[in-house]
Amino acid sequence: MNVQTMEEGYHYGVIRRAIELIDAGGETMSLDDLATRMNMSPAHFQRIFSRWVGVSPKKYQQYLTLGHAKALLAERFTLLEAAQNVGLSGTGRLHDLFVRWEAMSPGDYARKGADLTIYWGWFESPFGPALVMGTERGICGIGFAAEAGAEATMQDLLSRWPQAAFVEDPMRLRPWALSAFGAASDRLEPVPLYLIGAPLQIKVWEALLRIPSGQVTTYGELAQSIGQPRAVRAVGTAVGRNPVSWLIPCHRALRKSGGLGGYHWGLPVKRAMLAWEAARSEA
């Protein structure tokens, strides 16, 4: 296991506990209060926050509020058509520059993974334990167990392709997983994705890939971008069925009101992802 990745997984554990405390105590909870509740010194707690996100705990608290989600929608709303015209952003984030993908044919998808071998393994990520699955062509699934639990996460991804053969082989997937979660970022290699979904789902996931890091869109804008403006509900369902969380950034889709909406792997994970990206974009 890469040391940097392990440290980031530990840091997410600290952040996750802080999220729970902030939810209970609100934005006004002080640094001393947060540190005390987690049995840490204020200096150590501040150091972990600063190293992980590059901003103070107080600033991070602001990123975790509903008000921040609304601000993202107002200030960093991505018009997907414009994003497509100008190309991907140049921030250096993984899913802006290091993802390439191909999709399974509709006929192969209908066979539910028959004659397909899918390899899997568990890895630490900045957002807790992550289950990574992939074929010979690329990553086809990423699930997060911090909220759902390991067993439920495994069963969830296994059920996506019930006719496939599943083989535990984390070493085969390790280079892709390390790149996916930003380890050794100066030597990142492209992460191939192999999207296994229905045609509408593939269109929605492709649209999600066009949202730059640190920005957000709405479910309605996603529907508009794929030429089906009245299919907001179906688009929302496709977002929720995204099998490759994080790399296909379904966490960047919000309700028109600025509300976070749902998230398949738990809203605390979605909020942490948005805060992580927002903090890095402003650090």
C-alpha cells in the first residue's frame, strides 16, 4: 500500500469525524471544540486539516454547509455545452486530464457481463475504503464503504454485472487505483475507464466527465446537455447508477435549489468530495 495513500485515508477518517461534529454543532464550533471532541490538540488537528486540504478547519467548515453548495451553484455553475467547446479545464486534477474511457456496446451490456472477467480489490482513498473493479480494458467500478459498509458496497457492485466472473486481484488494479486517488501525482498515468451501462446512462456519465474539478452543475443542465431536457428524473437515476464514483464525478451534480440531492455512497462522502475539490481549487 502506498504510504501517501494510507495517510490520505487516515486524514479522511479525521475529516469524516469532523463532518459529523460540524453537522451536530454548526459552523460556529471553534477549532478548540472540534479538536477536544476528537481527543486531539488544536495544533495537531489544524496541521492535519492544512496538510490534507490546504485551508483552515474554519474555512473547511464553510465548504461543508448548504450555503456553500448554493454558492457553488451560483459562482461555479458549469454550462456543459461551453465546457465541451473549450475543452477540459487545466487544473491538473485527475478526471480533468488523466481519464480516458470507452463504453461497452449495448448488446454486450444486455448480456449482464456474461463472458466478462472483472478483477477487484480494496484500497485506501482520501474518502475512506474504496472497492475498485476493472476489466482488461480499464476500471469499471469504484465504490466507497465509509458509509455503506464493506459488505454492502461489495454486493452493490457485484449486482451490476451478475453474469460476470469476479476475481480478486488488487495487484493488477493497483497502478490504476493509485492514479485514481492521486498518489504520486507527479507520475500519474492515464486511468482507463470501461463504462458498462445502458445507452442513456453512458450519455449522462460522459456529460459528468465534462464538469471541471471545483465546479458543479444541475440535474436539469445534464438533461439539457444530452438533448433530453424533459428527462430530468431519468438523468438523476443515471447519475445515481454511476458505477465509477469520483472519476466520473456524479458528486458534482446538485439540485437546482443548490441542495446536494442524494448520493449513492452517502451524503457525507459527497460533501467531503466537494469540499476537497473546492479547497484545493482555492488553496
